[in-house]
Amino acid sequence: MRKAGDYLPRRASELISEALEDTRVVVINGARQVGKSTLAEVVLKRSAGAVTRFLDDPSTRAAASEDPVRFIRHEGLMLIDEVQRVPDLWLAIKNLVDRDPRPGRFLLTGSARLLALSSLPDALPGRSETIELWPLSQGEIDGEPDGFVDAAFAEGAELRAVSAGLRRKDYVARAARGGYPEAVRREVPRRRERFFDGYLADLIARDVKQVADIERHGDMRRLVALLAAQTGGLVNLSRLASELSITKPTVRNYVDILETIYLINLIPGWSANATTRAVSTPKIIFRDSGLASYLTSGAVGDAPVGGLIENFALGEIARQLTWARTSARLYHYRDRDQYEVDGIIEDNGGSVVGIEVKAAETVRGNDFAGLRMLQRRLGSRFHAGFVLYCGEESLSFGPGLTCLPISALWTSPASSGPDGRIG
């Protein structure tokens, strides 16, 4: 494992460099404190004559607001950090790159889903590419390949993992650490908790304000805590509204805001013609399991730990989908017959890899119940089913079904299978 103070190379770095080769405007989007500015500056060092503009600086922001056209005038690559702070820059950038369509003109960073902000005057269709930056993955922290998604589609249920020697307590510790670079650097849990406390307060005071005018910030803070307590579960807006004593539409609006500022991720329900009894309600995970752990640190019992480990594992998969060579999407499955599958990864061809996450160190046959149901109903579309658990062995549980240690998510190298498919 790398030392805590080292710069940890990001997998998004290559994606950004590739995009700048053929795209006029590249946007790095992600939550506050995930390392967007640091990554952008690393990329910028590869471009001769590049300049930086940080809009967190009041003087720089005032200049951008006063004369956006002059502000962006530059021959080479320009980095504008926290671009959502001056919405008028978007029209100026659009006009400039329309007149001069050379690639690699602007590298922008933002702490919100920029196209969801009503303050932005226009989008940049056909002119820009957006790359989402999540908190650090376990592979980025440990220097491992982070290749599970590609390997799962390439090798199917034949995929095996070398044991990393991790047990349940180790996975809980990793989930509680999370992936914010500053939290990873703080090895003392009490110091990490201080980071999370300040981070959440700053997020609600600053980022939420950029997205919407909310008077009752206390309701938002309580909603975040309630969502953390049910991470890995379905979003129940009516129950949340009742517990907070606010209206259901208000809760829906607040949840949308939290997704816009990259605090949470909503995993849509998956269905197909073969599974028409599926429930469409999305499942919620926090983009950083460490923050979810901090918010539920007073909870006891197996249920919170189970939800935390599921959040941790699905978050690692969601990160990988931003750089994997396999073009795929993440869903969950639940139906009215009480069958559940924690994660469904479906590629563009309709092939499905099912994922169950268990916080136990042993696996039983009935842990595959949901996966076996999908296998029966989907037939050839069912590519493989995996139970990811806190033990060390990789074992077959029948054709198409395998249990793997959770560490397989980051220790598995991307590979091509015997059929020549590239993961």
C-alpha cells in the first residue's frame, strides 16, 4: 500500500488526456474534496503554455464576472476550477469554441452536475465531454488494477481471485475510511471524523446553496443522516417525509439536490420482459462509504454493517464503470416475490452480471437465491453471478455462479477471456 501522504494517480487521468486530444471542452465533475483540482493540475503540466484560473479566489471570480470574454482569452489550454461559480462563463466559452473549434481548449472542474444547474445559461452539446471523478478507489489507494468489471464480462463465472488476506473487520475499516484523499491521509479515526464533520457542514452551507435556495438547512442535515441509516435500501420518500415532518415533494427535491452535488448515487431498479414483477424504485448509496459510516457511527448490530459493506462494494463497481473498457450500467433488482439482487451490471449487448454482497465470512447456498432466479429467467443473457463476501476463498456454486472475496473488485486485472471478448 502506498504511503498516506503520496499523490495517488487517478484512473481518470488517462480519460481526460484522451478527451483533450479530440474535444474542445473537457469537464471534470465530482464532489467537493475528491481531488478534481489536483488531478486537473497534474494533467495541465503535460500541456505547454497552459494557464489556470481558480474561481474560489474572490479577485479571480470578480474578474470573470466583470468581463467573461476577456477572462477566457488564451491561445493554449485553460483550466477553470469551480466553473459553476460564474455561470456567464459558459456562453463565453461556447462562443469562443464555436469560432475556433480546435480540441483541448478548456479543462473545467465543478462540484455539481453542471447541466442540472438552472443558473447555467446554456449547455455545450457536441462541444464537451464530462468525466465524473469519484472518491479514491481501493485500487488507486493500494496500487491494484481495479479490473473486476472487465474481468467479470471477459471470464464469467470462471473468474477467480487471489486472497488479499482481508476479513470482515478489515472491510469494515476500509469502508469507514472511505476515499476522500484527505480522509485517507488521516490515519487516526478521530481525526478522520473531524474531517467528515467539517466536510458535511461545508457541503450543506456552500454546495447546496449553489444548487437551490433552501431555508431550513437543518432538514437537509437530518435527511442526510436518515439516508445514511438506510444506505443500500430503496428510497422511501413517504417514510422520509413522515420522519422529517415535511412534504413528500420537498423530500424528493432534497434528494435530487444531494444527487446533483454528488453526495449520493441513486441506482435505478432493473427490469426486463422476463422479469415483469420487478420494482422500479431506486436504491441509494453514498458516493463515499466513509461519510455514510461517520453518519451512522452510533448504530449497532449487523444491519448497519451489512448496508455499509454493500455501499462500499457497489461504490467500487460504480467507480470502475467510469473507466472500464466494458460499456455497462449498474442497476439493482427487487421484485414483488421478494427476490433481490444487490447489483446488476448490464452491458450494451444485454448480457447481465449479477452481484450479491454479504458482510459474512462464509457463504451458503441460499445466498445465491436471487442470482439463481435471474439465471433461470434470463437464460443465455445471464453471463455470471457472483456473491462477494468477507472471506478469502473463490468457489464455484454451480454453473455460472461463483463466490469471491470482496477484494476481487480491485485485485482482479482486466483481461480477455477464451472467446476473445475484451472486458
